[in-house]
Amino acid sequence: MDHLETPSLHRLLTSPVGRLLSSRPVEVLKTRSLPREFAVVRARAAADVALGEGPEAFLREVDAPPAPHLHDRIERALAQYATVREEYDETMERWNSVFWGGYESLPDERVEIERDRREIAQRRAKPTDIFGFLAKEHFVPSVKFETPDPDDARSRWHHELAEPERLYGFTESKASEEFPRIERSATVRGPGTVEFLLRFTSPSPHISDDATARVYEPADVDGDLPTIIFHSGWGMFDDQLVYWPEEEYLARTLAPEGYRVILPDAPWHGRREPLGHYSGEPYIARAPVGLFTLYSAAALETGVLVDWARTEGAPVVGVGGVSLGGTIALHVGGRCGDWPESMRPDLLFPVGAPGAIDQTLLSGSLTPLLGIDKALDAAGWTGKLLHEFAPLLNPPKTPCLDPARVFTFIGSHDDLAPSQTARALFEEWEIPRPNRTEWECGHFGVMANLIRRDEFQQTVARELDRAARDERARTVSV
């Protein structure tokens, strides 16, 4: 029977050639390429809004200056993209009828349509061949900023600043009265896995869409499955691309070994990309408010997924993530103390995350690279003002889990997610030294190590198994 395959790119990255990923020159090259990469998807996001309205409307939407000399070329690019977009829309209509519409389909048919969806979704999401010419000369900005006014933000969020649990809290009454109904899609076979989607209304009042997540289970499920919920980094397109690293190095690695892996789409990411924005753009464009809006929504959504996993029989549930996803995990670990017990994870696995977001906005190397510093300065955000919002931006100073059940991974010279801020938080959380892993690399080296090494995966499997044994022993003794 047919099934989805491991992409050839992942096989290449895990081959000896992939060793280059961890080198300092590749780290520098990758970092410097970020503005151009995001300029391409910024142009595509503008095209989604401006199709059929001509080059001038496109340039206004993309936030670029007038460029009459480029109008003919832009016209051709928009026409080319319109064809891609039409094929994408047609494929998605067919895909939705198969996976969500109750259409009676065969397993091989679902594999075929899932392949088709990923291929056209990738062509639509990252059309470098179509809009790359606009990014070459730094003509298109990486981010279309919508930076909030500091006084307006103070006024809007003053209650939450005084009581962060208003933003991050998930009380018993709210859970029982407003707990979202979770829908489950049809399944598709992967390489040793059964995969499907979950969707539910986000419990955050500040996010107005459905939360979505992709679930991976063993092809032959036998008994209850220890579960990890793992969040991807900022700007990832998740399963809108043919190759999603977290899917390969974690989900399709652990699931065939007897674990359930859940990979959520963070707000504004992947399937949740808003029209006129690329995946994750509002997070940066609306900084600093966009940051804590995402953290709080993703944290509450994670609580819903933890509860769902327990209803499916998971003896233990861990929560982790890389980069932005690691920050979400730290917020879950620091905020879940007042949540219903069924929503609290047993273990935490943050990777490549800073410990202080206000400091990262001021000193992280991504800030000047994407022009975040200029946008904040123009709107009147000073370091002092950003620090006032630390109660909402930063993970709390103490964890709600036993520190012995927190396992951290960082790059020793990471300057995108400054490693010194992570070390300071880990000290405050009193995480045991043996639980802290530092790789000799920068931020992209952390991703390379996740892809190429098995240290993280082994840690997750070992600690899920250990916690499951402890839980079974506790249940028996009770």
C-alpha cells in the first residue's frame, strides 16, 4: 500500500554532506539570507491581496515605493502567480472534501491528494522563482510593520500587566463552560505512521480562528501512547511545505517507536496564515503586542491538546518546541499552575529559546536584521517601555513543573535567541545541571543538531518512558 515518504532533502541533510550545516560560515550565510527570504514571501502575501488590481496596488500592499520601471515585470509575475494560486485553491477544495468533508476515499487516494496538496502549497507559499527579482535589490521589505502605539498598548493591556493570569489563565470554570470541541480529520499513511489533523476554536479571546495541529501515531497502535506536543519556530510554514523538519526529525522518528507526536500550528503560522500576511508575520509586525498575543494563545491551545492526549489514553504528556516554539513551551511550563490538572504537562523540552523576550527585542541579532529596531523606535518603544511589558512577554521566574522534569537545549553562542538570557532563566528555575544541554553552535546550528543528531530524540523518549513508569507505579500504589 502507498504511503508518504521522507523527503529527499531530509536524507541529504542527514548524510555526511549535511555536516556543513553546523559550520560557522553556513550559520553566517543563513542569517544574512533571512531578509531576502522573507521579502519573497512578503511579496507573495501582497499578491494574495492585490491579484487583478495591477502593479501599483501590489506595490502599495507590499509596502514598497513606486516603481514604474518594474510595472511590466510585476504584471507578468502577478499573472504567473495567479495561475499557481488557482491551482492551489482547486487542490485545497478537493483536499478538504477528502479529509474534512466526509468524502468516502481509499487510503491510496488520500496519500495521492496529500502529496498533491503539499507540492502546490509549497509552490504557492514560497514562489522565489516568481518574486525573487524583487528581493534581490532589497526593494521589498521583509516585514510590513503594524507596530502598536505604546500609550495605546498600556491602556489596552493594563489589567493583564497587573494580573498576567488574565491573559494566560485557563480556569476550571472557563474550561468546563467553554472547552472547545475538537474535530479529527481523515487519516493518511506516512513512513511507519498514521497521520491526521485536529482542529478546534482557539480558547484565546484575542485569536479569531481555529487552532490546528498534525498528529503522528504508530502505524500499528498498541496500547496507550506517551505523547509529546512540539512547537516549531517563527516563520515556519509547517505542513504547507513538502519538507517540514520537525515532522521528520521528531514526529516520524518517534511515532513508529510507540509514541504520539503532536505538531501544532502556532497562531498566524502554517494553515493559520492570515490573508495578506506570510506565515508568522503578524508576530513580528505587531511587536511587542504580537509576541505576547501569540504566546498566550499558543499556551492555552497547548493546554487543550494536553487534555485531548489524556482523553486518548496518554499516560504522560510532554511539551516542547524550538526557537519560538521553545518560548511557547517555557510559557506553558511557567503559566499552567492554575490550569485544570488535565491540561498541565508532565515534562518540558524547550530548545533554542531565549529566557527574556524584552532583552531579545533589544539585543537579539534578528532585531536589526529585519528592521524591528527601527519600527519600535519610530513608534516610541524604548527599552524601559519594553521592560514594562516583561510580565506578559517573558516566561515567569519560577516553573509550575518540578524542575527535574525540565530538559533544555541551547546553542552556546546563539545570538538570535541570546543564550545568556536562557542560562539566567534556567538558573532561576533551578533546573538541574545534568538536564541542561549546550551545543557548541549558534541558532541555526541548534536546528542542524536536531536534524542530524539523535540526542534530543533520545532524551524525549527516555524521559517520556521514565515518567510513564512512574505514573503507572503511582496508579498501582493508589
